Amino acid sequence: MIRWLIRLLLNGGALLLVSYWFPEVKVESYAVAVLAAFILGLVNTVIRPVLMFLTIPLRMMTLGLFWFVVNAVTFALTAYLIDGFEIGEWPMSLVTTILAAATMSFLGWIIDLVFRKSDD
């Protein structure tokens, strides 16, 4: 339970870092970032598998590059659900959203990798 909480707090920090790197991504506070990280985890657990299944043909045609779009959709859905977390106006922020979602996924992967190493 403690490790899960630490992961959540680190993912909130990663979201704040992403908001500093990408000016169109705005996070109001650290509390909003932690809440957004929690909601992003829920969206990735519940909705993302459905999106991945429905977009199998598109991912095959683009050799997996459509994965970035699915990540951006889950990131944008999280921003839509949380007050104080914004990603800019569509469609002008589409590229930023894709890059920010990919960066957040990469940082989350690093956090998971570090915690897997410490479990051994």
C-alpha cells in the first residue's frame, strides 16, 4: 500500500514536470497533479484496453504509431475530467497532447521500473 502511494505521488510529480516542459499543459497544483495521476491510472486501466482493442486495425496499419494517439486520448480524457488540469484547445494542441502523453507514459514507465527493481 505504501509503495502504491509513493508511486502515485511520484506520478503526480511527473505530471507537474510534464506541465513545466509543455506550456500548453497546465496543472493548477500538486494536489491536482496527484488527483490527475490517480484518474489517469483509472482511465488507463478501464478505458485504454477497450480503445486498444478497437484500434487494432489502425495500429497495424500504422505499425504501432497509433498507440501515441490512444495515449493522447486517455490523457485528454483525464484533463477533461479534472478541474485545474488543462491541455490547451483542440485541435491546435493535438501534437502537444501526443508528446505530453508519450512523455508521461515514459516517466511512468521509469517509475514502475525503479519500483520493480526495489521489489527484488
